[in-house]
Amino acid sequence: MLIVLDPGMLTTIQDAGRWGYQAYGVPVSGAMDLPALRAANQLVHNPPDEAALEIHSPVILQTNTPHLIAVTGAHARLEINGRALPLWMSVFARAGATIEIAPKRAGGWVYLAIHGGIDVPRILGSRSTFLRGKFGGLEGRALAIGDQISVGAPTIGDLVAAAGHGVERHVKPQ
């Protein structure tokens, strides 16, 4: 589980989107940068279209259990317990760790994927937040202080050994 200490502005849960309902007035929603979402999920051994946090401004989260995480997308700063760590790489976060993610410029999307995926209900086949419709994600809204984000059960035994893997150079933005 992750606990939201500072949600930033409009941090939401997004996956690859809600396809096939546009004729009924339901937009696809989903991640704005699908390659970054898929890369983050690949790094933490999730299916490529699994839900992750889509981040636009600085956020602070705390873990209550160990997690394998990855941050991808636009240029950002990632710190765990005050220690700077690389983006586009799987990283181990201990139980009780504080995770800070701060995009370095406005206008980009940053993704935090967690091994096991974000465990919120699927609505019309997707976990993506649709803010105007007030459904999907976490109660159809952006994250708020004190929110507890459930994470699915791990499927790999040694999260520490799974950390430290990056993506190929051609996948990262320059």
C-alpha cells in the first residue's frame, strides 16, 4: 500500500484506457504517454497496460510494505528517503520509505508503476480515472492527502533482486 502525503495537482490513476464505449459518450481516458506507461510497467514486471499513477506536479508518498517501483515519462526528480535515484529503472523501496517525485518542467507526464499494479476496481474494462464522469481510479477523482492506494499481490519473490534494471537507451526521451 502507498499512503499519499502530498498528492500534487491532479495526480490520477491511469492505465491504457477504456476502449469501445465512445459511442455511448465515454471517452477512452487513460495515460497521456502510453510508451512511458508501458515502459514503467515492464520495469516492474507488470502487464504493459496495468494502472499506474500519472503525475504532473511534485508528489510525496509513503510505503507501508516493500515495493518495486519505476518512474518514467518526462524529466523528473525521484528520491527515496532523500536519496536521488534514476528514472527509467526499477527501484526497490523499503517499508516505511518516503518517495518523492517532482517533474522538472510543466507540461509533461510522469508515471509511477508499482509491482503488482494499483488495485482499484475496473469500470468498463479500465482502472483509468475519468474526472468529469467521476468514475474509475480512486473514486473517480484525483488523489488527496491521506489516500491509501492498494497494490496487487507480488508475483515475484525477491523484489530487491528485481531492482536495478533499466530500459534500452532508444526508449528513453533525450
